[in-house]
Amino acid sequence: MAGEFKIAEKAIQDALSSAQQDPAMSEDAMAQALQSSLISEMLKHSSAQDIRQRIEFLLENANSDFMVVTRGC
């Protein structure tokens, strides 16, 4: 999943950069739009409970160094 994370991080940075450069936008509103769009996309492939558990895990571990689970390399 390392490649996916790099692409996702670039997409987020590009979106936030666009928000910074447009006085009609805010970074917070852009982050919320990204989150909403992402959750809508995830619901096509996962249950709400699965998504909720993933988000809870990320929030609980946001300030710690945890390894991202990847496919076999």
C-alpha cells in the first residue's frame, strides 16, 4: 500500500494547496470536502461499521508511530 499512500498524500496536498491559493476557499472546508468524498467512496466497498472502526483506529493511533500494513513486498 505504500504507493497508494504516496498518491493519496499528493492528492491531499494538491487539494489543500488549491484551497490556500483561492481566497474563496479554506483549508478546513477543503479537508472536510475530502473527508466526505472519501467516506462516500469507501461506502461503496465497505460497511459503515468497518469504516467507523478504521477511523477509530486512526484517531487512537494518530500521535504514535505505527506501521502501515502493506501487501507482501
